[in-house]
Amino acid sequence: MSVQHADTGPQKAKSFPAAIGFRVKSGWATAVLLIGPVKSPRVIDRRVLKLSDQATPESSQPYHAVLEMSEEEGRKVVERLVNVVQSFTKRSVTELLRDYRNAGCDARSAAFVVGSEVDPASIKNPHIRAHALEGRLFRTTLEDAVRSYGLRCSAVTEKTAYSKAASVLRRPEDDLKRVVSALGRSLRMPWRADEKIAAVAAWMALL
């Protein structure tokens, strides 16, 4: 997939700092590439990054796949599925960063938006705990893959992303939401809540 360049004016994108924001879900993530300057960032690309293998459907929810299994059997299956996730995520990140670098956007930092940072071990309900385990798996696997390429990484929860950005970027929260909503107008692709919050994370990562 080619990078969807917005109008960057007479200066090339590589003359500005670049950062990637990820909204992480089970089996996939929304990735948004922003370039600076920090005071007026621009979106260069938005895409869905696959973190699980469609040829192994259960890899999108490894811990749900073993809910009805014995502990020993479940452990073996989870281990196999986690290996699939790690391998597929590494491949997806490699392709993503190669595309960006080939387009002249050498991102130096990345930020991850997650649904929750609750310790899965503290959750008693098996189904809710499985969701939490998968959330942690895909976030940490994606972060490990991104870090392996030397990018500086940070994370924020979806609930606190805008308030934290308002503090970090020193702009009113309402103003941030207005600017972020307008950022996607230069692209032909959808610009929904996942893209917007990934853009907020990327914006903070530009600093």
C-alpha cells in the first residue's frame, strides 16, 4: 500500500519530524503517520495494520480460543497462537516502516492508544480476562516490534488521550478535537474515532 501524501507544500515530508500513532485492537491496529512541525502537524498516511494471520483465524483472539480447554492444552495452544501473532506483527511493522522510509518519512517515535491498562490477573470473569489478556498481548507485541527498529515508544489509554494531549501540547482540549477532526480532510480514506485518537497519540509523540 502506498503512502497517501497530503499536501506538504514546497518542503518535503522528510524535512519534518515524523511520528506514528497506533490505536490497538485485538488482531489489528489503526496506524496514522503525522509529520511536524508540532504546532501544525499534518497527516501523511492512515492504514489498518494486521496483527494476526487470517489463515489462522483464532490468532485474532488467542485467549478466547482456549476458554473451554484444559489448562495444559490451553497453554500449548496459546503459545502457538502467540508465536503466530509475533511473527505476523513483525512482518506488518517491517512493511509499514519500509513504506514510510521509502516515502521519505523516517519516523523516530511511536505512541500506542490502548483500551485499558488493568492487570488481567485481577479480573475474575474469564471472558473479560481473555479480552484484557488479548489487549495486553497485541499492544506489547506491536510495541516490541516497533522498538526493535529503534523508535522511541510511549502509551496512553483511550479514556485519557485527549486530556493528556491538552496538557502535553498546551492547547485546550476542545481546540485539539477541532484540529484533529480536520487533519483527515487531506486523505481519501475514512477518518473515524480510531484514526483521530491515533493522530492525537502521534501528535504527542512528535515532541
